[in-house]
Amino acid sequence: MKRPFGLTAAIFGLFTALGVSSTLFGLIISEATTALGISLVAAGLVTTLFAVGRIVGSFVGGPLTDRAGGAWVTAAGTATMLLGLAGLGAAPWASVFFLGSFVMGAGFGALDVSLNTDISALHPQRRGSMLSLLHGFYGVGSFVGPLLIGLVIAWTGSWRAAPGLVALLFVGAGLWYRAFTDRAERAGSAAGEGKPAPLRVGLLTLLQQPAFLLIVPVGFIYQGVSWSLSLWLPTFMAQVHGAAPLQAASAVSILWGGLTVGRFVNSAVIRVLGDGNALLLGAGGSFFALTLGLVAPRPSLLLVALFVTGLALSTLIPTSISVLTRLWPETAGTVSGVFMTISAAGVLFFPWFQGVLAELWGMRAGLGTGILALLLLVVIVAALRRLLRTEARAVA
């Protein structure tokens, strides 16, 4: 397959829209719950249903990407995302709002798989760099999303306009993607390229592969730690350091700023570091930085540590997907789908578990479980790095 710049840019555009969509719930949930008569307890179901939908979308989208192709799954995922956004924006009742969040999550999961697989296929010699760049654009969307959505709500005076804005972004990027996909398919046909290779490795076979079993927990721990930090950091800052609301909220922005910057940096240095070294640097760096941050006596030191934590964490997901799609290119969709399914499960488990511990022993103990998880990740990644080196020497 040729690697047209336009198609790659369209994929980056769709991933930026995914980043914008990830900020939607936090910006509309207060007004939406009031308008639809949803209690604060029930409002928590919105993100839970989104996460469950994301798991379903990733699990189904992976094998479909291998069988039907990334273009088909991207189209279906975009349509599903638009349907979910329509449900959110036009919801007359709470039940429709909840259903919209689930459907939106399913579209998100399908797009996450197909777009990562597309980039891996388009740039087989630069997987790590291009996947890091792709996830960097997700961070850009997460950064500009609150600004764009906030402006639309202020301009229209209604939270219901926000899902409409996000839908327009997906429509524009989706049409762009479709146009360049058609061009790439015509170019491939003219060059005599055939259909994608048939599946050669089944899921049960993958579950017997040591490298696969070592990579999968990376996503689970990363998603669990990053999402729980996003949820609990403001509370930690307020309770432990007595931080003002603005400073407490800035902790999350600084963490995600580090993640975004780190992905762009990683795209430039991954080919020099190598996949195994990049993963070990990410796991070890985040473990040490977060440990120092949580025991820091001053909030300013914690904020510096959080930025470094984000820098280190940034390499884990794109590099893991790069390794998976390099080891099993003929089943890239399936391996990516399983990886993202288990990763999304971390979003469901970690924040809840840390909340339980925080209730019993305080916020420092709750967030401290993230340090233990990262220590386990260092051990896992060290074993994976050794395995990858052994396999590379065997091939050589």
C-alpha cells in the first residue's frame, strides 16, 4: 500500500476529534443532569457506560478490521459515534442520554482500533514514530476540546450544542478520510495489490504467546493509572496540600500536558531508543516520578513530578501497539482490539479501587496503589524487553 500524506493527515484529524470527544462529558454533565433530572449518583453511570461501550467497540472492532478492512470499521465507528452524540445532544430523557454515552463509547473503541491499525499498515518501517505522533494529536484534541466546547456552550447558551460541535468534527474528518481512502484503494488496485492477507493466528493461539501476554498488561496498568490520576488528583491536592481549586485542577492539565509533549518527543526518538528501551524508560520513569511526587512536601514539587510522569507514561500505549502490530501484522486488528479491550478495563477498575482505599486510609494510600502498579509494570516490561531481544537475536 502506498502512503499518501492526505490519508495519514485524515487519520490524525479523526484522532484529534477523538481527543476532543474525551473532554465532552466533564463539560456538559452538570447542566445535563439538571436538565434531565439525573442525580449525582446516577451521573456516574455516564462514564461507566462509555467505558463499557468502548470495551465492546474495541473487542468487536479488532477482528472486523482484519476481516473487512480498516476503512470499513472506521466508517462504521464514525457512524456509531455520530449516533451516540445525537443521543446525547437530543436526549429528551435520562435513559436516552445514558444510551447515547454507551453508543458513543462503542464508536470510540472501534475507531481507536481501526485508526491505530491503519497507521501501522501505512508506515510499517516507522510504526513507533507514527503511532506516537498519532497519539500526540489525541492530546492536542484533549487540550483544545474544553476551549472549543466551552465557547460553543457560551455562544449558544445550551449544553446540547456541544455534542453537535463534536459531531461536526467527526463528519469533516470522516469525509476527508473517505476521500483519501478511495484514492489509496485506486492506487493500490492500479499497482496490482491484492486483498489483505487472511487471518493466520487465532485468539487462542495469541493467548499462548509470551510476548502477547506481557504486552497486554501494559495497557491495563497505563489506562488505570492515568485515568485514576485524572480523577483523584484535584482531591489529593486539596486534601493533602490544601491547594486552592484552580491549582488543584491544574494538576490534571499538567499531567496531560506531559503526556502530549512526550508523545511528540517519542515520535522523534523511538527509532534510536528501540521499542524495549522505550517501554522500560516509560515504566521506570513514571514509577520514580510519581513516587517522588506523592511524597513531595510542597504542591509545586508534585506538579513538576506530574509533568515528568506524563512524559514517561506517554510512550507506553503507542510503543505497545507498535510491537503488537510488528509481531503479528496479519492480525493487527485483532491484537490491537484485544489490547485496547483489556486497557479499557483498567479504566473501570483502578479509579473505583483507589476510591475505596482512599475512603478507608486516605488519598495518599489510594493513589499509592498506582505506584505499586507501576512497579509491577517495570518488572513486566523488563521481562518483555529481554524476550524481544532474545527473539531479535534468534531472527538475526
